[in-house]
Amino acid sequence: MTRPVLFLHGGTVGGWSWAGQLPAFDDRVALAPDLPGYLSRRDEPWGDFGAVAARLAAFIDAEAGAPVDVVGLSLGGIVALHLAAHHPQHVASVFVTGASVLPYRPSMRLMNRVALALWNRRFDWAGMARQFGMESAEAERFVASCPPISRAKLTEQLREVYPGGVTRLEDIAAPLMAIAGEREMRYFHDSLEVIRTARPDATIGLAPGMHHAWNAEDPALFNRILRSWLDERTAHPELLPLRPTRS
């Protein structure tokens, strides 16, 4: 019997962002909830990563009733690592991409300050809809639902993420695969180095030609790589090796 799979979204979207994956994994119970504070759960508090992981553990009990394979992108990747470290009985394996484990660099903090300043501006979300390749009706629905979380709750998240080390990686016992897009900023490649040092048995790789949200950029590639991991616990041959950090 195949295990359920739990998809955890990034910090500017919601569970809808896994639309390119859910049909490809319909042989499993596939769950893609909005995280607390986002969209359908907008009225819920964020709190901190510990509280979010505890609520997800309860969600897994209610909706899956068994340990799940957890898939997380960006913010969802951090949540997935935290869930695996603190609720190991709920997690069969972890697949993360673009997960931050290092302190944010000054340039990244500056970009977030700009994003927060524009958080309630419709034109900014319309631009994001174009980046996701949404058609007009879909884009209109997306923009109407934005922002997906309040500026205050996002600030809570960032306050916890900025120093790095949200999760003690050595405490994760489940099989772990960590990926970044080949064309992501070096920070995310360096985060993979940290994960590899903490978990030498982890499967590490780069998605060829991809940027941060590559589940939407190339859903077919994402699904092939994820399928190899979920079904066989192997690295898909299209993955590239992580190049050594420049000294």
C-alpha cells in the first residue's frame, strides 16, 4: 500500500500551488493544505514553527491516519524539516527544495523589506500571477485572494527564519532528500551543504535549469524527480550533483 503524501507550500502562495503535482500522485492519498494563517486558514494564528508542526501532526492523524511522505518547498521545506525533527512518528520521509537553514543575508532581508512594503498592492500580486503562468480567469481569482497571509503573520515567520537554524537537522531520523534549483541564488546551494554536513546520508542534488518555485516552472520534471524519491528512495538521473562551495 502506498503511503500518503503531504505537500507543504511556500510563503507567498497556498495549497493551490501544488496543482501541477496532485493529479500526478493520485495513486496516493495526496494532501495539500493551506498552512496556518494562509488563505482558507487566514484567521488562524501562525505562532511559530513548533506550533505549526504540532497542528500539522494533528492534521496527519485526522486526514491520513498513518506516517506520511512530506514534500516542502521554501517555507514549506522549513516546516517539513521541523515536523520531521519534532514529530518523527508522523513522518516516513522528507523531500525539501529551496529550504532555508542558514541565516538570511543582508540582500535577502532587503528584498523582503521591499516585498513587505508592497504586500497589500494589487499590482505586485498581478506580477506574481504572470510569473506562475496563470491564465486570465485563474490570475484574477489568485489576485482577488491576495495577500495570502497578513503582513504581521509573515513578519512573525521571518523573525524566526532570519537567524537560521530553525530546526536541528541532526534530530531528523527519516530518509531525507534536499534539492535546490540549479539557477537559485547561491544561498540555497550553501544551505544544501549544511544539510549534507548534518545528514551525510541525505540525498542531495540540483534541479537542472530551475529556479526557486520549480514545481510550477517545470511540473513534469518536478514530478519525475519526486516520483523516484517517493517510490524508490533514489535520486532521479536528471538531478545534477551539488558543486563544492567556492573557497
